[in-house]
Amino acid sequence: GAEQVALGGVEEMVGYVEGHFGGEVTGGKVGGFVGLGESALLRSFPQVFGLTPIQYVKQFRVEKAAELLRSTRLKTGEVGLECGFSDASYFIKTFREIKHCTPREYRIRFC
């Protein structure tokens, strides 16, 4: 029933986020892509992941950023842009929120 549709939508949304994380990802865009209304997506997503779609996107972007910090010589700001953060200070704030250190500290610690 509706729960199966929502679950399928959540799986599609994850695929969409993984393919588009470097660009703008909004609930409306994702909901439209997966054929779910934004409210249905917002309701079903936390049941599957324990996170809102926005929290999931932030976490996914930070994980990708951490990967780039470990594997490239890109500057911190470039890593943020590459991972969909249009603003360097927002990138640093979000990274710290999830990884409990700044991108620079992370790179020093893990490289």
C-alpha cells in the first residue's frame, strides 16, 4: 500500500541524493523526482533513516567532504563547493556539527 510506495520513494531519494549531492537538493525537488509529495517524503524518510531528508543530505555531503579531504589536495573551500556547500562558513559549521572538528583539523588528524 502507501507504506510500500513511501519506502520505494525513500530508496529512490537516497539514489537521487547520492547522484546530485553537489548541487541543490530540496525536499520539493526530491519529492517530485521520486513521485511523492514533499509531505509524504518528510513523513516516511525519518521512519527509515531516523533523520529528516535535510539531515541526511547534510550528513551525506559531510561524508563525501571527509573522503575528499583524505584523498585530495583540494583546499577546504573547494571541497565544500564540490560537495554542495555554497558557503565556506556554512560548510565548516556543518562539518564541525557532524564530525566534531573543522575540515582543517580533520585533514590534519587523518592525513
